Amino acid sequence: MKKMYFLSLSLSLLLVFGACSTNEEAQPTNEETENAGQEQTNDATSEEHMDHSQMDMSSSGEVPEGLKEAENPKYPVGSKAVITDAHMPGMKGAEATIAGTYDTTVYTISYTPTTGGERVEDHKWVIHEELIDAGEAPLAPGTEVKTNAAHMEGMEGATVEIDSAEQTTVYMVDFTTTDGEEVKNHKWVTEGELSPVE
């Protein structure tokens, strides 16, 4: 009888400890919770970047009226440069051929697409000549104005908010993405986003 009692007690204890162990394994630690949260944040940021970058990379090559060609660009038309910033996948590290050079004010903008959907934050780039009735450049951050730029679906005709402004040379470029897509007359890359071909 004692043997049965001890056997039952032992089994009960094993079940209790086993359940505790299972619960402990099932409960994530604070560190695991933080890491999971960080991964979700990183994924969300990445997705936002992807959403913000769903644009037609190529263009007809037409430029807005009044846009002035750069007098002394660092990278003349026909020369090559490496793209050092990525507005979209496959862009960073690609070798570009310069198709046009212009002196203007470039803006990062935020806006809600006219086609609906989530607000686009910090879109690069829209130039002053692509803004409607914008007046003198540069516009101050927080200024709201409409654009006729059509770099992304739902951008043309949208009311945009200026996030930042920079007076610089912008380039229209031809390049092949790092995953093999050919892009013609991409608008826009700033001088600071290019480096010489080694």
C-alpha cells in the first residue's frame, strides 16, 4: 500500500513539475518579448519603406517647364556614377548613366494618395517645379501644396506636406537594378546620392 502511495505521489509530482516546466517554456521572457517587438517594428518599417517605394521607376524623360539645366554638374550627361541611396529595392549600388542634370530645390514630402490607402511618409524626391502654384523656393517644412508629379500611383493632384527642402543638383538617370530590371529616365537622384565609379 505504501508503494502505491509513493508511486501515486511521485507521478503527481512529476505531472506538477512537468506542467510548470511547460508553462515556463510557453511564457516568453521579457527579453524575448522585446526582441519580438523589435522584429515587428523592423518589419513594419521595412513594409512602410516598400509601400512608399511602389513607384514607376522609369519615366518618359519629360521635365517640368521652367526647370533649369545645371551649369556645372559634378556628373555631366553621359557620365556614369554609382547610386549610394535606395529609394526602392535594387537601386542602391547600381551603376547609373546620367540622362539629365538640373539645379533646383528638392523636397521630401508626405501625402495621402488620391486613390486612397495609407499615407506616404518622407517620399524622396519631388522638385519645386513639380509643385502647383508653389511660389518662391524653398518652401518651409509643414507647408501644404498640391503636386502634379506622378512618380507613384495617387500622387498626381495630391495635397502634399513639405518635410524637408534642399537646394542641389538633381539627376535623371538610367540604370539596371541589382536584380536585373532596366530603368530609363528615373526621377530623381540628388548629387549626394551618387558617388564616382571606381
